[in-house]
Amino acid sequence: MAERGIRETERLDALLHYKFILLKAGIAACTTPKEVLAMLAQAPPGFTQHPDLEAERRYTQAFATGCTGDYASSEQLLRDAEALAEQASPPFRANIASLRAWLDGKQKRPAQQEKNYLTAVTLARQFNNPVEASALNNLGLLYYDSKRYRDALEKLTYSAEVARKWQDRWVEEHALGNLGFFYSELGDYPNGEEYSKRAADIAHAIGEPADEKAWLITLGRSYQADARQLYAEAQEAYARAIQIARELHDQQAEAKCYHNLAQLAFKQSDIAQAKKYTEQAAELHPEGDLGIFLLLDQAYLALAQKDFPEAERLLTNAIRNPSTAPFYLRSHLQADLGRTYEAEKRDELAEHWFRNAIETAENALAEISDDDERITLSGSGPFYASYISFLTDRKRYREALAVAELGRSRTLAETSGKRTEARALADIARIQRRLKPQKEVVLAYFVADDRSYLWAITHEQLQFFPLPPIKELYEKIHAYNKEIQDLGKLGDSSLGSSLYEILVRPAGKLIPRDALVTVVPNRYLYHLDFDALVAPGPPAHYWIEDVDIQIASALTLLANSHPRTAPPPKQILLMGAAIQAQDGPRALQYADAEIRAVANHFPAEQRVVINREQAIPKAYVNSSPERFRYIHFAAHGVASQNKPLESAILLSPDAAGQYKLSAPEIIKSKIHADLVTISSCESAGLRSYDTEGLVGLGWAFMRAGAHSVVAGLWDVDDASTPGLMDTFYAELQKGQRPAHALRLAKLAMLGSGDHNRRPYYWSALQLYTGP
């Protein structure tokens, strides 16, 4: 189209003709930079009176020069362009800042790159320049590479909105596609599916087949990894991607799709289809990581066909391959070699490789000091499932539990010493000795794709029970949570009853009435409210009516907990009833009442209340929180699913307008509290990790040193919470253990005779216990 414009304006309009030349040069700057530089070497005579066009010429020269790798010359040309644009075309400065940021990226200067992209965004907004959309998209990519996941998702979301405003379908497509890819990489598969599908649809509509293919592959991977096992949808996405890859002669993308399809077929035990896909991938000669994945598929095929020597050869070659760098891939391959020896009934070798697989993952995670990075990578597993399956098949249930324990709450448990199977076995024995006969039970779960497990631990016994795979549990838990949050009516629930039958009933004979039950969940079980499971009757009733319930993320935390030798000098710190920040949510109507209800249970000299304007984030740090036995927040909370350590308690704004007490700030302020209560929505966290558990504000306070935390699994009702907390603290002051005090508070609401009887109002707050 640019070339047509050049032809048709050559004899008609010299100014318009040159604009088309500049347009063509901008389009071709990075594909044929030398030709573009020759095209723009000289400005046409008579154009000195158009400094705006001269600025654009220098800008395009800078772009093409940068694409040749001559960054110093490119930067000088940009300085020339900026000097011209300053007077003649101020809006164009946004484009210049964006290109300067691109050059910073080429020269690996991330701090300067961020600064220039932010400048581009500011200028674009000031002058209503559509380059804002692409600058925001590039900022999102930069933040993701820097592991600033929340910032990345925020910028990409806004990029898509701005691009939509300008009807820039190409930038909108890329922003949505990047969102889909990042959500998928972070383990949020439903969002990965939504954004990847939208991006693929736009790419199809605007004729960008290469992009459509990429987003379809991400879409297929999201469907494939989703706990709902959306395999048919994944197959459809891959089939469309293969068709496009063939049209583009992109053999590597086609091979990637065949590898993913082969893995899907193996999961569904369709060996014939898996063989077909593996052979189709091999014909395309995949390179790099794809070559390793082909070895993996061929090994699975050999294993399915009982050609054990071939499976062993292929897996050994893959493990030895220097390109098998990511620890999670190496761990995966080692576990698969263990499975091969297991199938051959060579148990000693199988166990050796299962242990190697776990050791690879354990060592890699132990070397990561940054909490954010470790938490994110902990979702690369599960690393332990194959070995646990091996052990349970041989009725070595206690050892299997010890292996499962290695994969629990890594960061919170790291202070208890080096994590080994021997240490975990010792912890299990220690827990059993501590449990009160006929009064305490531990239910420890492990959830895997193909099957799940429950260990019931009492003072006298350790019993093992097989459970269904994750898909069945996920679907029921998701549906039951929706039923509760949609204010489902009081009474029997088929979903609540079914989950009780699956998760609790097998161990029912070991659980006496009024026992303290410590639930150690795994994966999606963290999102289940065990209080509201429906136990059989007559009449059917909520399980909270039978037992005290608390949640622990690891047996290690229970085994290494120590009784407090002396209470801190102050009893309780109360914070909340914050005033509304300018961009914050509406102030809680009943937070004052909640603070008063809790404060009334403590003498004036034993309580510190920080509320209203004084309840700013720094006030928590400055209050010396390590002095208090109890810490209580009555405030809004915000939870981050993709970067949980960016969760925060929302307090009153300080002089600079800051009002968020963030998880990192919470972790830095070490405490010794017996109990922290966060009366905030979703304060327990939105996302669970295979080797960390549920990560959010509750996790942050545990990391800071709290022994137990009461936190919200979903929205906490502002109006009903003061009454619940009044009863809770009244029972605590009578000497009741926290689990029993919280149970009594919930039962008071359940027996209230009004709307508070519905589980939505009383079941959100859970008790999490630690060391």
C-alpha cells in the first residue's frame, strides 16, 4: 500500500509523495535496513521548511541503524530527531522515547529501558498519541522478564484497553496474547485460556497467521494443563495451529504441536495415537528443547510397548544431553527413568532414580533465596508424585507420606533444618507422640493427576486411603465453593455431602466427636472449606458441628512447633477502621464495631488500638509488633493470584498517599504472636502452589513468625464479622484453644436463626497453624 502511494503521488504532490516514502521506510526499517538507509540518505531539496518530516526521517534512520547493530550511531540520530521534534512535533517525542527504550533493550540496560518506556507512556498520554499502547505492551514484557508479574499483567491489560480505543488491532492482539502466555506460565490456566483465545481470534481476523499459530499453541497448553482436563479443546487448538504451521512451513511449531498431542494421548492411554503423533514429530526433525521432548515421547512409547531397554536408552540420553538445563525438566526425566525400571520390576534402580529426581528438584529450589522466584518455580512440579505412587503400590505408606512431606510448605519449613526423608519420618513419629489419644487427628492429603491419597494420623495409628484424581476433586470443589458464595441455602448439599464422603468418610472411624482435626491439604484442596462439608445424619449437618478444624501446610510445621515459654509483654495490637484512600475501596462500615468488640475483651493497659487516620502502613511497623500476643486487622485486603507476595492489607493513606501494608513489609517485621487475625476478604490467598501451599497475607504473617493465623478463604462479610469476632475472642479469653474458639463462634452464627446461618457468612475465616 505504501509503494502504491509512492507511485500514485510522484507527479501529483511532492509532500505527500515523501510522506509515503517515510511510511515505507518505517515499515521496512528492520527487514531491509540497508535499503532503507540508502532510501533516506538524502532529504529531498526544498524540505528544510518541514522539520517535523526531518524529525521522522532521522527517527526512521535511527530505527534502521539500530537494526544493523550500530547502536551509537542510532542514538545520535535519535538525539537529532528529538531536537527537531521538540519544536516542530512535540507528540512525536513519545515515539522517540519508545524507540530509545527499544535500543536500551538491545544493549541490556533494563533500568534505562523502563525509564524511557515510562517517558513514552507519559508523553503519549499528554499528546493523545497511540504509541502509548505499544509502549505499555513492551513495559509488560520488560516487567515479566524482571519477575515483576503483577506489574507486567497490569501494563498488558491497560495496553489492550488503549489499543482497543485506538482500534489498533495488532497491538491489542499482542497484549492479549502476551497476557495469555504469562497467565499460562504462572499456572493460571483459565485466564491463560481466555486471553489466548481472544488473541488468536484477532490474529485470524487481521491476517496475522504466525501470531495466531503462537497463541493457539499457548491456548492448547493451557487447556492441557487445566485441572479440568480440557483435552478435546486442547486437541482442537493444536489442530488449528498445525494447519497454520504447515501453511507457513514452520516445522518446529508443527513438531511442538505433535509433541503436545502425543503427551495428551499418553495421558488418555491412547498408545496408537501417541505413536502416530510421535512419528509425525520425528519426521520434522525438531531441534533444541524440542529434540529432548521428542526423546521423551519416544521413551514413553517404548515404555508403553514394554520395550524397556529402548526406553532406558532414550531417557538416559536425554538426561545426559547438556541442553536439558531446567531443573524441572531434568527431574521429570529422572522420574520417568525410575518409572521405566519400576515397570521392569527392577525396584532398586527405580527407587534410585526416583530419589535422584527429588534431589534434583530439592537442590534447585534450596538454592533460590528469593521467595517470589521460589514460589513461582515451585509450580513447575509436582516432583514427588511418581515416587509416592511407587511407594504406595508397595504398601510403604509411612515412607510415601515422608516423601509427600518433602514437597510441602518449603519456605515456611526451611528453618526446621535440612529436608530429608529420614527427617520427615522422624517428624511423623514426633507428631504421633504429641497427639492426644482420642482427641486429636491429622488428615494429610496428596493430590495427583491420576490418583490422590489420604493419610490419617492418630496417637496410635497411621492409616492410608486412596482417593480420586484431581479432576473429580477440582470440579466438585469449584462447584461447591460457587454454591456457598452464591448464598446457597442452609441444609443438605449433594456437593458438600459428596466431598465429605470422598475426603473425610474413609477415615471417619478414627475421628471421635469434638476431636481437634488438623487438615494438611495439597494443591486445590487448599481452596476447600472443610468446615462446610456436609456430614451424614440423621440429620445431615456441617462437619464443623462435630469437630474443631485447623489447617496446616506441612507436618514439619506441626512436629517442630514449640510452646510459648512466656507471653509477649502486650496482649493485643488492633489496627483498622481505615479511612478511604483516593483510589481505594469504600471504607468498611462495620470495622469500628469489630475493633470495639475485640478491644472490650482486653484491659486498656494490655491493648494498643490504631485506627482511623492513624492506621497508616508505617504505624504497624512502628508499633513494634513483636511485642504482642495477638494482632488483629479489621480492614480491606487485596490478594494477588499471579504474584501472591504483592497481596496487601489496605489501611489509611499516609502523607504520600500510600495505604498498602504489603506482604514483603509484613515479612520484614518479625513477630512472635500466638495468633494473627486478618479480617479481610481472600486474606488466606488466591493461589496454592505444589510445594508452598496457599500463599497470601496469612502465609506472610506465618513467614514473619506468627504461630497461627485466622484468614479469609473468600469474601468476609463486613456486617456479620463483629459478632463472630466478639464470640471468638470471648472464648479465647476463657482459655479455649483457637480452633475451638473459632468453632464456637461459627456455631453461634449457625444457630442464630437469621441469614447468618448460611455458610457464606461464617465459613470464610479459616484457622491456619504453624510452628
